[in-house]
Amino acid sequence: MLAYTLLILLAGGLQALAAHVQVTWDIGYLNISRDGLSTWQAIGANGQLPIPPIYVTQGDILELTAINHLDKPVTLHTHGLFQRNSSYYDGAGMVTECGIPPGSQFTYIIETRNQSGTHWVHSHYGPEAIDGLRAALVIRDLDPKLLDEYDEDVLLTLEDWGQEPSNAMLERMKTTSLGRHPNYPTVLINGINANLSQPIRFLPGRRYRLRVVSMSFTYWFKVRLPGHAMQVIEADGIHSRPSAVDGLDLCPGQRYSVIITARESLEFNYALNVTFHSNFLARKPGLNPRYHHVPIVYRKDAPVKTFPLIEDHEVKWADEYAMEPQDKQMLLEPVDQHIVLNVKAPNRNTSISAHAYGDYAYAPVPVPPLYTALTTGDMALSPSVYAPQLNAIILKHNHVVELELRNSFAPIMHTYHSHGHAFQVVESGLAKINSSIPVKRFKGRYPMRRDTITLAAGQYVRVRIKADNPGVWYQHCHQEQHNLSGMAFTFIEAPDVMQQTLRVPQEMLEFCRILGHPTQGNSAGHFGSDMTGIDLPLAINGTANSITGT
């Protein structure tokens, strides 16, 4: 399969092409072997996997229709898009919608006026995305200065692909100590087994924008192209001032764009190095880390240039703390609300596989919290109408919120992905029991923004947002088995404002009725704080969280 390439059009031409772009995914089961090693029932669209990437131009309206031929509900989340004034289109199952019932279809209306860059689409209902329901989404830019920096787009998607369906993997995790991670997966590059990676053609002197998308749900990837200079210009859809790097290290859900100028000579071909790695799987030669190469071809019969091996610490990796956004947004201050959440994980001596960012393992409730926020009037500003397992945090409109996530005790890396916002990356360091020791802080005057970040073992990260996007926004670990076992919380952002500005499509409310879910009242479908009918939340022991400010 050829690498996905796209010739860059002139900015004026792009404006003329702004339009409604209609994409239909007829979603169903496929018995398929994506890696050539194991065959099992996956989930695809229009009878195929991989699902082709979606390309639109900034300003277009993407009309993404999902036709559900599964035997369970489905949703689609446009990962990285803020869904301003349309939180109900965010696609977070049982958070902003009940899901599309089997046999039904629904069209998500995705505005792109204020965003561009590299994103992706995936199901956000149970583990459907792990089973294949995911694809890249590229929003081509209109800025002529940016378009002048490169000649051609190249898309590189990176995926982990298991040896069994997600339901089997998750069931096995529930019955093993610490909720052990699955067997070593296969790496897919541009949708196929990485060992069969197809070449990318380079022409001498031409400038390429390499868009790298980690559509992984568990593991990390490193990307390098020895013999070529890289300039990073984007992280998670946020354009940055160009800065020189040697490579990229991506956690699940992250994206980068780099400009690579091809060499002038046709003497050699090169290898784009892709390394799969994980600190929570045992190191095994050929399995973890695992090394793959994408051929970069200048001349069909040219030899491949070799380079000496170098250690990771000698590589200048893209670093969000050293990057600056192109729009020069200053550090948000003063802080109105400071939130500290401690990662909580199962004890080694228990079979419970739950993880948590809040005091409880996150779990869905009968009424999606968006509908609770929209239908409970002034009570929507009170935590009492949201079940404890939602780990709901209420944000006031336009307040500056600083969030500190602490991974003090967990022996493994985690990730944090924010729906509805790209956060300013402020600081990280060592997380002690009663203290934080800064190691990194943003450089310069303008902190970089992104929507997904690594939370290393024994460390904390500190980020900031402005609560200027009224809606309910799911916040979670993007290692999907952790997300599904409860490592999530919700921002209930400006519920008083959203009651005046958001109108849920009637079709979505009807879907809830079909699926047996109320669409009014507190989390249990009652009014006030009566939670009768909801299971008790699973409390996870650990260091207490704190929220200060209002």
C-alpha cells in the first residue's frame, strides 16, 4: 500500500474549495488479519480496514455519517477538535451522548473554521476503537505563510494491533493480578504490518511535511530519519514556531508535524526508523523495544545509507516544554482554580484492575452528564447531581484552571488526554508524597499547547486551560485498558452558560430513549441528589485529591 501523499494546493484555491464534505462510515464486523499473523473479528467501515484517512480544508464543514451495523451502540469522537458550541457532537459515549443504536445512523456535523492540523477519528464507546474503528483526520491549513514552508504532505499513521479481540483481552486482564497488559502487539504503519512498510518517495531538495499520528491505545512510538534535518511545526493540531529536532517520541493519541528537506543527492536511499517501546512490558529482544524501518527512496537501485547507532539520551527529541505556539498565547493567569489529582492504581495483592484519576473508578451512569448539566437548572452547578463515579469537577465560565496530575506511586507511564481543550504545558517534575520538585518548565514566554501528554512514573505534570468552552468534557488516560477500567474524570464547564447556548439534536435524545436511558435529571434520572438505582462507586485508595478556588 502506497504511503498517503497529498500535493499542497495554493491558499487561495483552498479557500475556494471550502465546502460541506460528506463522509459515510458503514460500520460493521470484519473477520480480518491486519498483520498477517492472526485473524479475528475486527470493526471496520465500508467493508475495509484500514479506514482511509479523511482530508478536509480549514473552514469546511465535515458531515461524518455513521451507519451502525454492529450489535451494540457506537459513537465517533474527533480526537483533537474542540467542538465549540457543540459538545453533544464530541462522541464520548455516555458522557455527551447515549450512542447510535444498532440499525440506526447519525451524522456528526464538525466545524473546522477555527482549527487545522493533524487529528484522528475513533469510536469512544467501549473498546470498539481498539478493534479497528479509527482513522486519521487532516485539516489542511489556509495560512499562506505555513503553506510556503513545504511542498508536499506525507501522512504516517502508527498503530498497535493485538493478537485477539478487545473483549478477550480485557476479560483476561480482569482475572490477573494488577490487570496485566496484553501480549506484545504487532505494529501497523499506514495500516499494514510494519515489516511490510511501503516506501515513501523523496525528490531532491523538496520539502515534506511529515504528519505523524499515534493511533495507538497502549504503547509509545519513536520516529527518526537519520541523515535529514527535522523542524517540528505542530503538536496535536497546534502550530508551533519551527524548531530543530532529531526525532519524535509519541504517547498514545499524540500527533506531530515536522518539515523534512530532502537531500540534493540521489546517491543513497534512507530508512525512517520507527521504534515501538513500553516501560510496562518486560524488555524482550525483538519485542520490546521493537524496531521497524520505512524505506525513503530517492533512487530505486540506490543503496541504503547506514549510520552509527546512538543512545536515546544523545537524541534531541521534540519537547513540548521547549516549543512555542505560533499564535504566541501568553501564560494564562492568574489561576482561579487549582486542581490536584493523584493517579491511583490497584494494589499488587488484589485482582481489581481499576485505575483512577479521581477518588473513584470512573463508570458510566444512566444519564449522560451533559444532559444532567442541561436539565437540572441551578442545581447543575452543584456536585450533588452528578454521581460520584463521574469524578465531576465543575468549572466556572472563563476561569483559569490549573490542573496538576501526580503519578507518585504507579510504577508505569500513563497519559492524559483532554476533550474540548488544548492545555498549556506549564511544568513537570518529581512527585513526592507531600511535595513537587520541578524538573522542566516551559521556556520562553509562551507555553506550548496540546491535548495529550505523557505522565511518567514518579512524576507530575501541571497544565492550564481557560474555561471558555461551555460543555461537558471527558478527561482520561489514553491507554484504553486504563480508561475503560476507570482512569477518567469529567469537566462540567460553565453549566449555567451551556443551558443558554447548547441545544442537543432531538435525534440524539431519541437514541437514548431507544437504548433505555433517561435524558433529564441527575445521574440516576431523578431530581435533586437522589441517586437511587445507581450502583455504588468503586473507591480507589490513595493520596487524597484537592480542589482549591471557585
